[in-house]
Amino acid sequence: MSKSLKLRGGLVFFCLLLSLISLAPNFMADSLPEWWTGAFDPIHLGLDLQGGMHLVLGVDVDKAVESRLDSTLDQIEGLLNEKDVIFKRVERLPGDRLAVTVYDAQAGSQVDSLMKENFPNLEAMTLSDEGGYIQKNYRLSTPEVANVKDYAVRQALETLRNRVDQFGVSEPTLQLQSENRILIQLPGIKDPDRAIALLGKTARLEFKMVAEDVNPQDAIKGVLPPGTQLLYEKDVNRQTGETTENPLVVYEKTALTGDLLADAQVRIDTRFNEPYVAIDFNSVGAKRFDQITAANVGKRMAIVLDDTVYSAPVIRERISGGSAQISGAFNEQEATDLAIVLRAGSLPAPVHILENRTVGPSLGRDSINMGIVSVMVGGLLVVLAMAVYYKLSGLVANIVLILNVFFIMALLSLFKATLTLPGIAGIVLTIGMAVDANVLIFERIREELRLGKTVRNALDAGYSKAFLTIIDANVTTLIAALVLFQFGTGPVKGFAVTLSVGIIASLFTAIFVSRVIFDFFLERRQIKRLSI
Amino acid sequence: MELISPNINIDFVGRKTIAVMFSAALIVIGLVSLLIKGGPNYGIDFAGGTLVQVKFTQVTKAADIKDALQSLELGSLVVQQFGETADEFLIRAQNTSAELEGLSKQIANAIESKYGVGSVEVRRAEMVGPQVGKDLREKGLMAILYAMIGILVYVTWRFEFRFAVGAILALVHDVLITLGAFSVFNQEIDLPVIAAFLAIIGYSLNDTIIVYDRIRENMGKHGKDGLVKVVNRSINETLSRTILTSGTTLLVVAALFVFGGGVIHTFAFALLVGILIGTYSSIFVASPLLIFWEERKGGKGTKAVAKGGIA
């Protein structure tokens, strides 16, 4: 055997061995040593094949800016009171503006200097005179707005990751998609509705004092004293399972928020055999809770989650330990989920579901089976066509075609790529197109043979003349596949991957491997007629 | 075995009038259908909306399912059979409001209250918001555009600009006709179809380049025969390969169309149409365009030379 042939044969053999090693965990993971299965994962299946949930959540970043303005407003109010500046009001106006209204120019200049010193992120805007008052307008600087939005999205991603981790999904994916979108993929999830409830919840926990002197019925009619708001308490009748909503008027000012929580756990109330969530505040929270309960004994405090009142118990005594409990109309799973979201923290801004694709496991299985059938039937038809048309040479093409599919799978496994349904379609398409390179070569060889060349010369000429054509034709398809890879998400990306990998593998097998096989058979024998 | 005799000599270029009429007719039919139906028929990926795929334990009718869902007040609702047997259906709703987030559960409950508990399984639920749909649509168009630019650059580099123009026009021709076919046959354009379009672009170009490559080779050998003869000769020489490769590719795509299942159906449809048209266009569109371009440019060229002579 010539040295070049040995070298080339060795390379093919090496590729084959590597493919076998990397593909083995797909078929016999149990009987392989750990280092083997550790180094080579089985081919990763996309959500459309194994079932699961694909979610795109949009973070409402404008809300984050608004809440930032609200907290700044509180700070300004506190500062002005502290410095004894006389002012009429501080308020948030439409268009993300803050306005401080004062009575005279002296107070105005006081406000100016205080604001400049303490709130460098606020930009002063126009002054307006309004019925004898001076109204000073401020807004957040553009970089600060961008900061707030950016922080909100990052924080949301972090919180969602915490929630998913506690939810218990194997191999979840969470990533920032574009400026305010977060992509979440949960493979093999059993209860999609529960996942949505868990992920979509803002989980903003607030403790607010109940405004006992306001009649809720008046509030429903629209008569609300300033500084109070109308909320509803959900109640489920234990016997009938009916849900009722009780109106409740609370003070707008939040006494305490869930940011100060240290832990939340589900417990079972032994008296009614009902679940509740036990919460522990951190040291700051515990101190505040102590102060509030001490000052409000005998009054009711509403526990509010995302503007729904869970319960509004009467404070019977001062609570100094920093523990409290949230009870309400929920079953054990709802209580578990509530504890999860409280532990994971609240989202800095509400999120909206922009895209949700959920595939059940049975459909995924069907898709795999149909995909395999398509590959088999398509492959068989091509193999038959090649064998009939090119006889023994067609057999060579068929051998390299089978090798090709084998290599594609191995490459997918090595690159840890994800196989999706369009990805399987990509493999099917590759099978059809892969023989093209061999067809081109064989047609060239036939032409050369017709010119009267010997078998060896015709082979040489056929391969070398067809080579550039094949490269040119395949590079263009590769360009389309690469663009697709850039553009695509999920399943479509899978198609781009298998198409690209398929092109590379088929170039290698159709040009290189098939030549090795021909050379191997032609080396020692003098062949007068090529079966082509 | 030989399907095409090596001595075949069909005058492809001479039939360009018929080819132009045929292509024009296909494009016009497609465009008229698109106009009548008010644009492409986008699936929920691009239009936004909600889609739920349900499988029953028994055979039923779309109208009955619609009845069962009436109480949900989902607005315009489409229920259509999915696959061969009448036990699997797709339910589509246009709106994607927040209340629809638990839609799959609501639908399952509504159906179970009519058909009995455990009679239905939600196999797939997709919800795409209008903003995401719009973004995907734009990104899809950009992808096709970028792919074409990339190809234009590569073909210009490897061949000449006039080849690239012919190739790209042939591609536009293929995509337009496939788009028209989607409209005529009421197929929905969803995300995988964009992938199919790009695959068609790749495939059709593959075909075109192989003919172009032969034209380039033959121009060196038989350049004095004139471009028309060279083009004809090249198409004939590569005809056997063109038919065989298209044949094998069509075989596998047909397998995908028949056995691949409903989820991949429109994708396979796009490929089926695209490969047929792509094969046709590389013979009857791309190469004659080369001659057309050459004749126009040739005319200008001689004028320029004449001018130069006077000066």
C-alpha cells in the first residue's frame, strides 16, 4: 500500500473511531465507564423533541423607572422636611418628571441647592409658575434612566434564576435575549401552568395598615380619602370552594416590604390542617416590624402580595422576634410556590409573557419517530437510486453516505449542539444533497471515460475537475446556513446547525473518503472497466 | 444506467420565450393570490396569536370542538383537523392578552366538560405576542436579505459580477414563486418556513453555480462559438447531474412531506416547491439571464469602443 493511501486511510479510520467513541453514550450509556460518559454527552434534544417550555418574558422597564422615581420622591420629601424647607408638595408627573412646588423664590433657591448637592442624577428642567406657586421640575438623566432599566433587567434575570432553581428543573436555560427580554427554557416540565404562575409573579410583598375609619363601600363608589387605596382580599369558602372578594381600604404608604425578608418556609397549621407560610425578617426588618407592631396594637395590618390582600390580621401584641406568618386561602402547592417566590425575592419590575411555546412529551416522541421514519425512507430511496444508476460506484457513494450521517451525528455530539425537529429535516435534506458531490464526480468520470481515458486517469481527472465546482456550490449553501444560524432561535437554529455540519461532513466523505475507497480497490488490480 | 444520453443537445436558450412566459405566469398567479388574500398568510410566529394542539381519545368534529369552546369567548377562533385521523386538532385564537396566558388549561377544561375528564390531551401550546411576531418577521426578512448579499459577494469574487446578478435574480424568482405557491395553496408561513426559504436559496444557487461553472470552463475551451452556444452546451453537459441530484433531493423531501408529521409539513412543502422551481430556474432563468445581460452590456461596450476610436 502506498504511503499516501495509508495516511489517508488512517485519517478516515481515526475519524470513524472518534465518532464511535463520541456516539457510544447514546446507545449504551449504562455499560460505559464514567470517564467516558462524562466526556461525551448523548446528543442533546431540543424542546420540540423532548417536550418542555420556551418562554420569552419582557421586563416592564418603564415601571422600574417609575418606581425609582417614587422612591426618589420619598427621599426628597424626607430631606426637605429634615432641612426645614417650606414646600407645598412633591409629586411625580406624567412623562417621568418629578415636581417640587414651593411658595416663594427663597424656598426655591434652597430647593435648588439641596437638590444639586444630594441628587446629582436628577436634571433640572423648566420652571413653571402655577397660580402664584413656583413649580420646579426634575427628571432622571439619560444615563441614569439607562442604568435603572439595565439594573432592572439584570436583577429580574437573577431573581428568575433563583425561582427556577428552587422549582427543580433539570438543565434550565435563562439568558438575556435583547435589551429587556429574558429567554427561559425549561425542558421536560410537567406542569406548565404552575411554572408560568411562579415566573410571572412580581411577588412584591408589602405590609400596609388598614384604614379602619374608611368605609369600603364608599371606596367602591369612588370616595377615597387622599393617601389611601382600595384593595381586595380573596377568600375561599372551605366547604363550597367558592371564591369571594372582600374590599379593604389601606393606607398607601407601605409600612414594610418583602425586601427585608431573610427566609420563608411552608408550615402546616395543626388546628385546621392548613398550610401557611412562615416568614423571618432580617435584623433591619425585625427591628422595623417590632416598632410597627408596638405602635399599632389593636389595629389591623394587611399583608399584600402584588396588590392582593392575603390576610389582614389584628395586631394583638408587640412582635419582637422578627417572625410572622402569612395565612390565606391557598392549598399546599400554592403555599410552596409562595414560599419559593418570597425566598427568591421580588422582581424589580413586572414581567409580561411575550412568547410561550410548550410542547408536551408525547408530541415530542411522535416527532422523533416521524423524523426517524423520514430519514430511513428518504435515505433508502437515495441509496437505491444511486445503486441502480451508478452500480458498484454507486455502492461506494452509498457507503460514504451512511458514513456521512454517522459523522453528522458525531459532530453534533462533539459540539454539544441541540437536535431539533427542523434539525432532523436538515439531516434529511443533507442526505439528498450529499450525494450531489458524488454525482458530480461520477458524471465527470463518465465524461472522461467516454473520451477514452484509462480508469485511473479518468478517476484523477474526474475528482480534480469536479473539486472546485463542488466547493463553490457548497460554500454558497454554507453562507445561507450561517446567516440562518445568526438569525435563528431554537428550532430554526437547529436546522442551521445540522445543515452546516452536514455540508462539512458531506464534503469530507464525498470527496475524500470516496477517493480513498476507490484508490484502495484500484491499487493492486489493473481494472479495465469501472462499474459506473 | 443513463437517463440522459451524453450526446443530448437541447436548445434551452432558444426556448427562452416560453420560459419567460411560464415564469411570468407563475409569478403573476402568486402575486394575484397574495393581493386577493391581502398579503402572505402568516402563522402565529409572525402574526402573533395563540395556538393549541389537542388530541382526543375519540374521533370528533371541528364544529363540535368549537361549540365546546364557545363559552370561553375567545373571539375569532379557528379549529382545524391536524393529520389524517379526526382525533387531533389545532385551535387558533388571534388575541394574546394577559387573560389568555392560562389558555391551554381553559381550553382543556372546556373540552373536558363536554367530552368527559381525561378525554383530551394538550400536546402543544404556543403563544406569540404581537411585538415578538413583528420582530421575528423583520429578522426573517433581514436574514433572507443578508444571505443574498453574502452570496452576491461570494459569486462575484469566484466568478464575475454578471454571474452574480443572474444568480440573484434567479433566487428572487424562486422565492417569489414559492411565496406565491404558499398563498395559492393556503399554507401558513411560520418560523421554520424561513429556514426552508434559506435552504431553497442555498439549493437553487448550488444548482445554478454548477451550470455557471461549466459555462466558465467552456468559455475557455469553446469561447469562439459565442455565448449562446456555450451556455446551451454547458446546460446539456450538466443536465444528467442536475436531474439526478434534483431527483434524489426531491425523494428525501417527499419522504419528509409524507412521513415527517404535521409540525414539519409546511416546511417540507416549501422545500418541495422550492427545489422544483430552483432546478427549473437554474436551467431556464439563470443562464439565459447571463446572455441577456451580456447582450445589453455588449451593445454598450461596442459604443464605448467606437467613441474611443473617434477620440
